[in-house]
Amino acid sequence: MYQTIAYLFSIYFSATAGGVEQPDYAPLRVRVSINDGMKSVRGAHEQVLRGTGVAVYKYRRDQLKLEGNWPANDYARSAAYYDELVERNINAVRVICFDPWQRSHADPGSTVPYPYADLNDPDDVAELLSDLDRIVELCEQRDIYVLINYHDTTGYRDPDHSSPAGSNGQFAYLNSMDYLNQFWDIVGPRYADRKHVFYELTNEPVGYHPNDYNSQHLDDFAALYHRVRVYAPETHLAMLSFTTVASYGASMLDVTNQLKQRGVKFTNASVGFHPYKISSLPHSLTPINQLRAAVPVINTEQNFPLSVDDGVDDPNGRGFGGDLLGTQTMERLGISWFHWNTTGPEEFNSNFRGIVLPDARDKGYLWRTELRYIMNWDRIVRLLGFSREKGAKLFRVTQ
């Protein structure tokens, strides 16, 4: 019945609407979804999150300033860019805060890190928050979820700038976590009440497999979870974000269970994973299925297979079970995903529109236009005098 009503209303609203529609109600939070015993993170209307990236960091801002393009002509702050995402049925963005990566990297042999935001500098903090505020606002207007990501790789502590960066351009790490804690001390409370925003606390923090996580790592991540949870008691928190799902020993589930023992509650938190194939270990769904049977999961970084030319030399991000693209696998499993190397107009056009969407159309897994459908549903709910929360529950019943 609900689907029929929504369809009839959608015909009317589609005929009378012009341009990109704005949602009638304020956003709702992401939720933990359980389907056939498997747990995942989804939107309030049970929609799979399908996202791209938006890069935010000081060096990028400084370069745009030199070109006269910040803030006025920065895609990350452009309403037109988010309108394009809506048109392509993107309902989430991962805001990649790259300053931590910049801070822990330099030219090999140098002791001078790449430019990064100094979180003790009021001007740097103001510009970071200006970007984040603008993105959060533009996405709220379009019913797009926002995942704010603290982005370093194979590290999360403070880098040691007293010794030269290694041959890979990465500094060794100290034992302190001042920058990580300071970032979430600033960001955590600021967006705690913005219901469409949730947090990814770390990114690939330990190199490289789940068995490489030790007790100190887990103590650190549990402490970070409890720290941010105080600031944002209702915000969903994505934890860990493993580099790969394969392991030579302890599995993703084993690591997660150790976090549980340290008081991490997965009623409103999840485990992030990145399905890179970086070793000779089997590229198997088994570790993912074991994990999502126990706790909610979310794929926060899906990349392309090596056989696909996306213009970037990155690790292998191929799909599972004969799927070329990981997006096909994620759609089949109902796991929310954010795609890497689709950041900004050029990559979005060449890689998302040029690779992901044609593959989805050709292989029959192209997702439906949920954003417009949900907006029209919310209008019906409003006409009936229901809250949006109640409307979302009714919507889930129809699926």
C-alpha cells in the first residue's frame, strides 16, 4: 500500500518539481541494520550508503588560494558539485581529512613534513572548520550523509620529525596521540548534533593485516572510542578501517572481540574495512561474513582492480567471487560503500561515471534512485502529520 501511494505522489511531485529537490525534513541518523542475521550500517530508510570522497586539507586550500580558487571555486564547497552527486544517486560522502597523512609524510630523507593544518593555530583550525561546516550544510540540504574521516595510513600516533622520513616518505611514530586526540576534541563535539554526520575515527591505522594489531593498538583505539563517545553520545562511530580483510593469524573478528572486551559497544558503532588484496592470501568473503554476523560493518574505501585504468597506481581493489568491481560485491551483500579515486569533478566524471556506473548498468546491479523516492515519501509522511522518524519506520516496512 505504501509503495503505491508513494509512487502516485512521486508522479505528481516529479512533474511539478524543478532542479534538485530539497528534503522536507531534517536528516535522520544512520542506523545499524540486520538482514538475514548480517549487520551493516545503512541510512534511516534502510538504504545502502553509496558514497564518494571529498578531500579537505591545508595544502589543498593553500594551492587553491594561489590559483584564486578558494573558497569561491572549490568543488568541495560548491553546491553544484553536490547537485551532481544527487543526480548520480550518491547519498553519502566521505570527507577525507588528509592533514594527518601530510603531517606524517615528507620527501624521503627529509625532516620537514608536507604542509599540514596546525591544530594549535586558530587560523588553520578556522579554515578546516569552515570547509567542514560548508560541506555538512550542503549535504544536509540534499539529504546526503557525511562520514568525517581522520586520514593517515599505517599509523595514527604523532610522527617523529626529529629523524628523516624513510624511503617510502613516512616518518617513524612516537608513542603519543596528541594530534589525533586534538582533532577529535575539535570535530567530535562540533557535529555531534548534526544527525546526518558520523565519524570514522582512524584509517588503516596498523600495517597491514588484522594479525598485526597488538594490545597497545587496541588500548589506544578503545581509549579514542571512549573519548569521542563523550563528545558525541548519539553519533555513529566507524572503528579501525582495516587495510585488508585477509590475515595470517588473528582475524578482523578476533580484533573486534578484543575491542569489545575494552568496553567498545557496537550498538551504535561499526567496523570499517578496505577490501584490498595486498598479499598471496585468498581474496575471500569469509572474514567479512564472519565479522558482519557479529557486528555492523561498513566498507569505507572501495578501490578499483589493477586491471582497470583509473589513472592512479594503487593496491588491488577487485571484487569478490568473480565480480570485477567491489561495488558489485557490496551491492550483492547489501554493505554500504565509499569509493576511492572518485574524488572531485575530474575523478568523479572519469572513474565513477566512466567506470562504476557503466559496470553497474551492464551487469544489472545499478541501484535505484532512492534519493528522490525518499524525498517524495517524506512529503507524504508530512502531509499525514507523522514525524520523519515514524515515516522512516513505515518506509522500512515497505521494503
